Amino acid sequence: MDEAVRRVLSEYEGRIAAETRLMQSVDVPQFIRRRDEFLLPIGPDTAQVLHILIKSAMARSILEVGTSYGYSTLWLADAARHTDGRVVSLELKDYKARYAREALTRAGLADRVTIHLGSALATLPELKGPFDFVLIDL
């Protein structure tokens, strides 16, 4: 993993820590109302496992259903760089896709990812498969 990717992952880790503290300070109804504000990542351990699986399988065509703010997308894209692959990611919320694209650009991975905006139910039938690896993260 190169330095630009590490730097962006560090930014995500800072956000995760701050949001974890915030989530612990709100009650359940407030959390439910605000859940789209939070990163809610797969976590570094799971991300590393996915990264290893993609590289080990030499997966080149990767589908992510649920970009959110792009934490897992970054890991998938870095693995795709090692396999000369690409990630297709689906996201419903434009502000989340925008955040993810900006992070991928800073990490030097934007050329590895195509983010489709809209409902996954509408977008999935339009995609050309097959996919070597799929992460469903909704």
C-alpha cells in the first residue's frame, strides 16, 4: 500500500474515531435519524481480509453494492491496483459518492473505480458482468 493510500486511510481512521465518540453520546432514536451522517465502516480487519482475498484470487472485476463514504471502496481499489482490476461501486446518496470520489482521488485510485449513483435495484441489471468479487455492504 503506497503512502497516498495510507494517508487517506489515516483520515478515515480519524473520522471513525470522532464519529464513534459521537455515536456513543446519542440515544438510539437520534442515531437512527442521523445514521447516514456516519461512516459505519467494515473496519480495518475485515478490509484487510477482503484486500488479501482479492489479491489472492487475482480478482479483476469487483462489484461493491453500497459505496457509502468510500472506506471499503478504497481498500477494494487498492487491491484492484495489484490485480490490474477495476471496481464498480453503487451508491444511492450523491453526497456520499462525492466524498468517496474525493478520497479516491487523493489516494491516487480514482482511475480504478466507477461509482454509479442511484438505486442498486435499478443499477444492478444495467451492469455488465460477470464479477470476480462482490461486496454487498448496504
